[in-house]
Amino acid sequence: MTVRTLNGGVIAAYRDRLSIPPDVEAIHINEGNTPLVHLPAVSDRKRNIDVYAKCEGLNPTGSFKDRGMTVALSIASHNGSKAVICASTGNTSASAAAYAARAGIQAFVVIPAGKISVGKLAQAMMHGAKVVQIGGNFDDAMDIVKRMPEEAEVTLVNSVNPFRLQGQKTAAFEVVDQLGCAPDYHFLPVGNAGNISAYWMGYVEYGDAGIVGAKPRMVGCQAARAAPFLVGAPIEEPETIATAIRIGNPQSWNLANTAVIESNGWFRSSDDEKILTAQKLLAERCGVFCEPASAVSIAGFCDEIEKGNIQDNSVVVCTLTGHGLKDPEIAISQSPEPITIPKGGEGLRDLILSSLD
Ligand SMILES: *Cc1c(COP(=O)(O)O)cnc(C)c1O
């Protein structure tokens, strides 16, 4: 029986544009084809600036990492690999665990102890990954896992694995396919810097194929105390509540720098308070719940439009990299406590009437 699906994953959708052997069988969970949502509360009608969110939290494991992981695990499986390994601030481990489960391959994930959100940890555990924690940060974990393929038969699936970027570039294809053109600006959270590099690769390839004319200016958004691209060098002790981008030594440094320079874009940073304000704005006024690391793209946009750095009559896309449910603790800690009333319901009517005044 053939099951017809609207979305067979990013390999099925864009196979002819991916640098992969033609006979690779796709290990997929119907990732990709995520919505591009207009954000009226962030757009500026007077200046005709339209802002859209590419909602990558709607991928199967709740982040964009799935686009890269379907390709990395398909290749690993094709090559007969029995195990994969990654360092992770959370979402890579969740995604690697799920796609490895699908492929029947063991996943090993190395994470900074106490620095990944509970939702992500739950996913890695539930999908059967071996979870290993270290006292150091993501950069320390990255140094460890990079050595492992020489010491044991294991495939590295961090974004230094070029197949990850092959999969992730499909997000840029989708944005163009959805908008009918490239945006004028593309704001992206930057941690290990694979994703901004992958998007630029996608835009350039669509440009070379004649599918888009002008390409967007790429704006790489970092958290203020985890902003090596703003410093111009790796930093030792990155710190931010946006744990997914708590990275001081990005592995795709040169690719990301090239993306920003070639696109005539720039890097910028926002402090944690502005990141949380942007997360709240999206949730309360747009109905979109993303994790803090994703909100850095909105925080960045709001700041740049205020400074006059966005031209009138522009189309802007901000990538929301991961779902808000990944990190419920941050959300709850920012919100007022629930109101308790007696079980008979006394007081509820007054509460409603007084808030509608
Ligand atoms: C991985 C991740 C990032 C950073 O992406 P890089 O490719 O490492 O720059 C940003 N936001 C979320 C939610 C992530 O999971």
C-alpha cells in the first residue's frame, strides 16, 4: 500500500539539489515544510516593512536540527555506521537521538551538565540516546567528540559534518518557495554558526540556478555575553539564558563570516533581557511560542529597525529555530503565578469583570 503524504521530508523534496550519493535511502520523519508566518505586531505598516517568522519549532523534534539530521543519519546508515555522536546544547542531541532511533543506530550525546533545558534532555533520553554529561561547556564537549571518530567506530553528526549543512540549506529554498522571492533581510540566531552558513549556501545556490535574483542581507544574531563574532575571536566563558546559543568557539567561523560579508550583512548582539522581551512579544502578540535562543532574531530585528538600519518597503524573515515548549522553566519563571480560587468558583466572575474594565 502506498501512503500518500503531503510532506516526505527534505530529502524527498530537494534531493536533486543536495550533494549526496543518488542511491541513499532517506531516513526521515517528515521534517521541513515549516510555516512562514506573517508577524503583524512586529511589522511596520507605515514604512511597508513586512516581517515573517520561519517557524522551525514545527519540525518533528521541535527544532531546525532535523533538516540536517535526516541527511547526516541517512548517510551514516548508508555507510553502515553503527553509532553516531554529537556535542550539544540540547537540540542537536534531541534530533540525533530521534533520527538514530529511526535508523536503528546508537546515539551518544555529550552535553554540558545542568545547562540544557529539560524538554531537550527528555527527548534525548526518551529516544534511547546514551546521554553523557561533562562539567565543562559546549565548546569543551565539542573538543571531546571531534576526537572520537579516530578512536572508535562512530560518526560525528555535529554541523562540522558537511551533510548537516546540505540538509539545513533546504530552509532557504523553502523560504524562497513560500515567499516567491528572497527576502531583503534574513535574521538568524548564531551559536555554532552552521545554520547561517547553510542558509547562505541555499540562497547562493538558488541564485546560481536563476531562481532568485537579489539575495538577502544575512544578519547573524548572538547573545551579548556569548558573542564571539562581535568580539572577533572565540571567548572562554560564554553565558546566556538562551542555552542553545551558549557557545564561545563556533565551528563554522569562516563559513559564517563569509556569509555575512558576501551578503553585505552584519553581526549583532542582544542582552538576555531583550531576548526575553522579544520572546514574550511573540507569544503575547503573535501567538507564536519559541525558545529564548530563537527570540534573539526578533530582538535583533526590533533593535535594528529602531536604529533605522532597515530600509522602507522591505521583506524580512526571522528564523525561529526551536519551539518554546523545549524550555518551559524559562517561560514559567517569567510569568505571573496562576490565581487560586475556591473550588466552588467564588471570585472568578469578579476577576473577569475587573480585567475587562
Ligand atoms: C542549534 C541552535 C541554534 C544555533 O544554530 P547554529 O547552527 O549552531 O548557529 C540556535 N537556536 C536553536 C534553538 C538551536 O537549537
